[in-house]
Amino acid sequence: MIKKILRKTVEHFLILFFGAVLGLAALLLVYCLPVEPMRVHVRNSLSMIEQDFKDTGIIEGYPATLTGNFTDCLMLEHAVYENKEHSLLSRVLYMYRGESSTGEGWAPGYSLRDYLEFIPQPREVQYARYWHGYLVILKPLLLLLSVNSLRVLASAVQLILVGFLVMGYVKKGAGALGIAFLVSLPFLYFFNLYFSLSLSICFYLLAAILLLQQALHDKLIKTHHYGEFFLIAGAATAYFDFLTYPLVTLGFPLVTALYLGNVSGRKLWAVWGGTVRSGGLDIWDSGRGNGFLRTC
């Protein structure tokens, strides 16, 4: 028993360690990409972005339709900002951007516009990186596409992911989960996911985790590696999105594990013991809590 615990502890440490190395290496690579084409592509969409400087609701009175524009402007400026006074490693370990507000608060929309228009900014904002792993995806995309084009691409990708997820549940004999997932979409900002960079990160994470789970569920049950699955899910959540609604990357997969286990003939309590009591919830939280290792 003690040997098993020690073995699992070492396995989990190695997953976190190599995940941190991989995350750091990915950030180092994307920060080597030329920034000027990204800046041009964002600037080409500036007239649209200027309409979205504030968080607004697409449907008044429904918080789930908020656009997340405040954070989107932060994300875009972080993606295109470059100050060569800072070393490559420093730019990876810390977040830098220009700030146009002269007070203590932030004005990310106006700051992004001023930076793109080469208007001098009174100060530079700096803080230690604690998420922003989305840049390993966003920076290469901005190298090729404008923000307008990204939104068109996002709308297609999100619909395709929903279709694959529902079909995957049906193939696993869990059509009820597919229906439940469809019903949950309005509460996952689905009205404006194509529009919002910040609010769509967790949706993409959730979709990737669920698709992997659908493909690997039987193997994870058989090999008793569901704990490691939740550990990786938690670490990935911390790496990409520490800010919006990360709990869904635990809740949805956990419900899926319990339901699929019951469908496959395993008693519900046995699946529960294999995923939660063996550390599924705690391990997801450990992965998420230790996500800072990605840049240490």
C-alpha cells in the first residue's frame, strides 16, 4: 500500500514537472515569433475592437451573454506587446504591456488602441505570470489572421466541437449526457463564445478534455489512471485559464465519468471510488493549484 502511494506520488510529481517544462518551452517558442505581423493583424481589426472596449451584455439582464471585452483587450495587447528592454526569459516569466490610464486603474481598450497607433503611453504594467498560457495558441493565430477572421473561425470550430461531443456521447450509449450538454450551452456563454477570446478559453479546454475522455474512458477505468487524467486537466486549466469559469473542467468530466461508468455496467459507487475518492477532485485541484510551475 505504501509503495503504491509513493509510486503514485512520484508519477504525479513527474507529470507536473514535465508539464511545467513543456509549458515553459511552448511559451519560449511563441515569444520568438515576429510580433509586427501580429500587430498589423490586430490593427486591421481596430475599428471593430473600438466598438467593444467595455463589457456589455448581448441580451440585457442575462449575465451569461456578457462579452468579456475588458479582458479581451488585455489579451490582445499582451499578444502583440514588445519591449526589447526585457529579455526573452523575462517576457515569458512576466507579463508586460503599455497602459494609457494615468490613475491606478486600467483602461485596456484605450491602451491597446494607443499601442497599436504608436501613441506614447505613460506607464508599463508588469506582473508575474500566473495564467496567460493561451498565448501559445493566440500568438501563432494572430501571425496569420486578423481578429475579425479569428471570430469567423471560432464560430465554425465551436459548432464542430459541439457536434463531435454530442455524437461521441451517443456512440458511448450516453445520449442523455449529450442532451444535458446541449442544454448547458446557454450557461457557458455560448451566445458570444465566437465573439469573446477570454470567455471561450474554458469552452475549448472543456471540449478537448471531454473528447479525450470519451475516447479513453474505458482504458482509464481499466488502468486506474483517472486520477492522472484529472491532474492533467487541472494543470491545463491553470495554464490556459485561471480567471473565468474553470470549475467546468472538473464538473463536466466528473459527471461524464460517473455516468459512463454506470452505463458500462460498473456500479456507480465503484466509479466514484475510482475517480473521486482515489483523488480525482483533489488531484484536479492540485494540478490547477500547481499550474504556476509552468513558468518556474
